Amino acid sequence: MSTSAIARIGVPSLFVFIVLAAAAASFGVNFQPGDWYEHLAKPAWNPPNTIFAPVWSVLYLMIAIAGWRVWRATARCVVPLLIWMAQLLLNAVWSFLFFGIHRMDIALVDIGLLLVSIVAFIVTARRYSKAASWLFVPYALWVSFATALNFTLWRLN
């Protein structure tokens, strides 16, 4: 790929990926924990609500950069980018399922699929960008924790 082609897919395309990640985050923010969540039985290892916003802010930025790095390496829609889009959709829908309609069971299926898609991105993106794969590792760890928490909350309630 020529230097001019790389320049064309540089900063403007990064902005697109940031906007897509921000859109998913914005959708999720519409569904806050609220009183329903406050009254659930929770495990001792449940983090305080204040931890989620800063963690997710960093993760969404890393998600955007990871997708962009694959795009920048290919300048076309390849399998990792399709997986990237799928994980972003699954990510956004989880808050609606869990906090919006209080369906911890369906949210658990969603977050399980999310975790699978994150791992699939890590594996498939590596061919195009090792950095993109590594950027998804903290996301995978956090969603693994969130999956365990979702499962435990579902079992306790």
C-alpha cells in the first residue's frame, strides 16, 4: 500500500471508529443501573458502580483504535472488521437487556456471545495488526469478569 493511500485512511478513519464506539457507549448509557440494580443480591466481589464508567471509557477508546488499526492495515472490510462490528452491537445491546428490560438471562447469552466475538477478533485481527489484537486483551479480561458477574447476579436473583 502506498504512503498516500495510508495517509488517506489515517486520521479521518480513526474518527469514524471513535464515533462508532462512542455510539455504542451512548446507547448503553441510556440504561443505567438504577433502583432495580441497587436492590439485587450481589456477590462480595461486585465492584462499586463508580468503577464502570472510567473502565469502559478506556475500553471503548481501545476498541475504536483496534478496529481502526485493522482497517488501516487493510483498507477493506475483512473478517476481523465484521467481527469488530458484531462485538460492538452485542456490547451495546447488553445494557438494554440487563438494565433496560431486566433480563439477566438473555443478557448472559448476549455477553457470552460478546466474549466469543472478542476472542474471535483477537485471533483473526492478529494477521493484520498484532497491536489491534493486544488492544482487545484488556477488553476480553473485563468482559470475562463481567460475564462471571452477570452469571452470579442471575443465580442470586
